[in-house]
Amino acid sequence: MSRLKFAILGCGKIAPRHATEIKKHGELIAVCDIIPEKADQLAKEFGAKAFYHPDELYKNSSAIDVVAVCTPNGLHTEHSITALLYGAHVLCEKPLSISATDGRRMIEVAEKTGKKLFVVKSTRYNPAIAALKMALDEKKMGQLYSFQLNCFWNRPPAYYAGSWRGTELDGGTLFTQFSHYIDALLWLLGDISQVSGFRKNLAHHDSILSEDTGIVALEMQSGLIGGLNWSVNTYRENMEVSLTLIAEKATIELGGGYMNELKYQASGDLLLDTPVEGAANDYGFYKGSMSNHDQVYENLLKALANEQHPFISAGDGLKTVEAIERIYNSVSLS
């Protein structure tokens, strides 16, 4: 396959991660942002042409093979559909959308245009999570009894100030901060059947429209029960994202700041080797999820060259959106 031509739509904090990988694997020909300074800076750094509106981008660029959509959550649907109708494949940052209806519309357009719509699910490439997935697929833990997913990060008011985060374009804390870990939960344990719990905004009344704290009990379609506990109120810094599985033949906890470390293992046989800890996306005064965009792009190219290659499709992204939407619809903000 000849080197693909890429464009990046949205030049915020995650865009340089995409640009770095695109330069390794293809040609970055254009970047676009409605804030000219952001587009100009990214274009200069990576040798691309800057545009300030998607219409300008598609009208004046030579053939674009793939558009990386890195705009605010609530704009993913509009921007992905426009790129698909233009004739490009799309790699959409998480979440796919902030409503299941919009996600289904995106998939319909991709099917009609014959173009691929992928979503970034970089957490699946965490060695610890990949190893646990293999152990579960091979039934090494026996019958699963229960689980607990904890997502405890810090997001001060400064994180939200003057941005789309915390607004209608955000969708809520589970979409913006923790959708990667909801995706991991579904990937490992299947879909959600029932939800009950509580959501509150305790420390960000002037910063966000959604919750900053929540706790829910979940029953999965398999009958497995467990809990999800999340907060962006930890003191000064991210604390942990951890998943505990209690099963017939083993008890395992993945932890660390990003569910990237094997913290506890009790089993008859060694199920998981201690994985190598990866680095998180570092944005200065706060940190995001682990940066596995190198593997995202390696697998993107493989999937575009071979339709049989497994890669995170829009269907996987939709499952995450549906799960978060179900939690929000089942648990009112109080």
C-alpha cells in the first residue's frame, strides 16, 4: 500500500499524538481548527497545511485518504459524517459520539459510502488488559462471581475553564474521562443488563453541567454483578483506575493510574505475567489515559489493507456510547 494521506480535524491536546504517528506511517497533508493559532502551530510543527474550517479543508486539499477527528465530543458525529461523505476513511477519537442515535447515524453513513469508520480505543492495547482478556477468553479464571471498577482522577476547575469540557459538547464525565475504561469493561465482561445508583456534582458546580462523582451497581447480560465507582475529585492528582475480578479459580486486580499494572493475583497457576507499565498522556497540570496511539495507527493501516484484520470499529464504539447512555438514563443527576 502506498503511503496514505491524512488530515487532522481539531488541533487540541490530543492532535499532536495523532500527528506524530501519522508522520511515521503516512503523509500528514492538512490540519484544521476554527482557532487559527492552533491550526497554524500544529501545521508548522508537522509540515502540513493549515485550514480553519472543514469546508475549506475538503475544497482545497488533494485527495485525503483518512481524516482523524479530534474535535470536541459533541462534534464527532457531524465531523465524521462530513469526512465520510467527502470520501475519506475516518479515525474518530473517543467517544464515538455522545448519543447512541448519533452513533448509529454515523455507522449508516459509513455503510452507505463504503468507507471505514474506526474509533480510538487505545486502552485495549494496555499489556495488563490484553493479558486479562486472553485469560478470560481461555476460561482460566473459571466462573466469574463479581467485579469492581474504580475510576478516581483529578480534574480541577482550571481543566474546564474556557473550554468545551463540562458543557453540552462534553456529554458527561463518563464520556470524557472514563469511556476508555467503560470500553475495557465491556470488552472483558460483555454488555450491561441493569443499572442502579447515584450521580452528584459535589465540587464543580460552577465548572460542569454533569456529575463529578457517581456510583452504580451493574448486572451484566451474563448475570455477573459488580460496581462502577467514579470521581474527578481526587486530591491534586489522578489516583487510580482499577478493576478487580473475583472468580472461581482466581482473584485479580489491575490498577495503577490507568489500569496498566497488575496489582494483585491469587490463583492456582500464574495467569498474568507482570506487564510493563506504559506512559500516560501528559498535558501539564493533568494527565489523561495511556498513550497507545502508536499501536492504534499500526493496526489502522493493517485494517485498511486487510478487512479481516481485527481493529476497533464504530460498532465497538457504539457499544460504549450505549452503555454510558444507559447509565445516565438510569441514574438521575441529583
